[in-house]
Amino acid sequence: DAKTTQPNSMESNEEEPVHLPCNHSTISGTDYIHWYRQLPSQGPEYVIHGLTSNVNNRMASLAIAEDRKSSTLILHRATLRDAAVYYCILTRSSASKIIFGSGTRLSIRP
Amino acid sequence: NAGVMQNPRHLVRRRGQEARLRCSPMKGHSHVYWYRQLPEEGLKFMVYLQKENIIDESGMPKERFSAEFPKEGPSILRIQQVVRGDSAAYFCASSRDSSGGANVLTFGAGSRLTVL
């Protein structure tokens, strides 16, 4: 399975945008890029996914590099509730399960 | 529209006892996944099931652990003769189907097992 690389941790200020990077240089043409997050003491939560084009939803935006070797999850205005571990995951059409890496632990300063 | 329901939320067992964790998928979802998260560690895939079938159990320990998803009723993760190292949070997820890389999983709140 193609691997992703994320920073171990990041900090941001409340009410400011947050850009969470993810590198996936071995991505294949049919791999989707998914983001999940896990708030403290809760189950993981789906955030967003995309294939080639940038994507927006009510939670976040996903910016995908033209060569697809990297992507960025954008939280437009961080709140304290966004403090969580964010996982960038590649999912292949031939595989049904998702495999979590170690993710990025995001802290938000009030 | 209830999400993925897991129970019990907390379970305490003594070494050697059995633990049964239940998961009811979202309405309309026929695919169930179990993950384990040890304290301060990441999520590890355990098993993927469809109704009455185990599709992928590559993450299940070879002994003491089993899972089922019967035609009627919730999916069950069963741990026999529990040991202290089984203490963890067990998360269940469900999806409508598994086709394509766009498959999105919905997770439950987890069952936290403590083995004394």
C-alpha cells in the first residue's frame, strides 16, 4: 500500500486557518486521498476525500497537488474543538479496509 | 438516523474471562470493520466483515479473538481468556459498500476494555 508522511504535531491559533500537509510520493493513479480525524476519547471521524481535484465541504477543504504527490487539509478557521489527531490515508480501489498511520496531532491555542 | 452503535461503552474483565463487544452498523450499511487502539497508540485494523462472511481478518490475533456478523443482529467481537494486554479501545466502523477507493467509513464511539 502507498504510504503517507505527516508531521507528528502542529500548533495553531484559534480562529486562524490551519494547513495540514501530507506527502504521498508513491501514490498510484487510482488511489483516493482521505482525511479522518480523532478527537480525544472519541472514534475517528471522516473529514474529506478527493482523487484529483480540490474538494470543499462544510468541515474543510482539500488541496491536491497537480502531480498528486502531496495534499493539504485546510481548516479555514480553527476552533478549540478542532484539536485532534488528523490522519491522511490513501485508499485503493482494490482494497476495502483503510490503514491508519500515526497522523498529525493538532493543538489549538486559545 | 442513528450512527454506528457500540456497546458496552466500557467493560471490565478479570484475566481469563471472556469479553464480547457488539456493533450495530448504520442503517443501510452491510460492511463492518473492527479496529483496536492500545493506550497512546494508533488504530490497528483487525477484521472486515460482510453479512455472514469474514472478508479480511489479516489484523486479528491468531488465538483467542473471533468476529462474526450474522444475518440478523449486530456484529460481535469476542475475546476469550482475556489478558492485561487486551486492554484497549475497540472501534467498529461501517460502510454502505466497499467498492472503489471512495469508500467512506463511519465509526462508532468505541468500547473500552479494561482487564484487571
